[in-house]
Amino acid sequence: AATTTTPMPGFNYPAVPPTYYDNGPSEADRAYYRSEIRQLRYKIRDAERTLRRYERYAERDPSISSMQLVQSQRRLIRTYYDRLEWLESQLY
């Protein structure tokens, strides 16, 4: 029975079809994963910068909404790291 790769939940990237003639990803697949990883690292850096800004704001004005911004940004960063981990696992 053929197996298919399952994309990470929350991301609508097309699943890269498995390669049946060897044990690893093709060079085109690797290039795709490396490109996605590079873009994701930029997003993580930007999200962490935004998180620091939200945290500073929450210190100055502690409120429910400012804490929700911080929590939401932390969830986004965790999602990015989960996706990054999954992408890196596809390279090997």
C-alpha cells in the first residue's frame, strides 16, 4: 500500500508526493524544503521581535488584551517552530 505524507495541521502547503525509487527526498524536494525553512526562519525572527514589543507594551499597560496579544504571538511562534521541525525532518 502506498503511503502519503500528511501536511502539518494549520498549514495549507501541498504534500510533496513520496518518491518510490529511492529512500530519501529528491533534490527538487530538498530544494523546496530548504526554501520553506529559510522563509520560516525569517518569519520566526519577525514574530519574536513582535513578541518582545508586545511584552514591553504589556509591562507598561497590563491588561487582558495586551496579555492576549502576547499569548497569541507565543502560539504563532510555537506553530512556526513545529512547522520548522517538520520541514527539517523531511530533509533526512
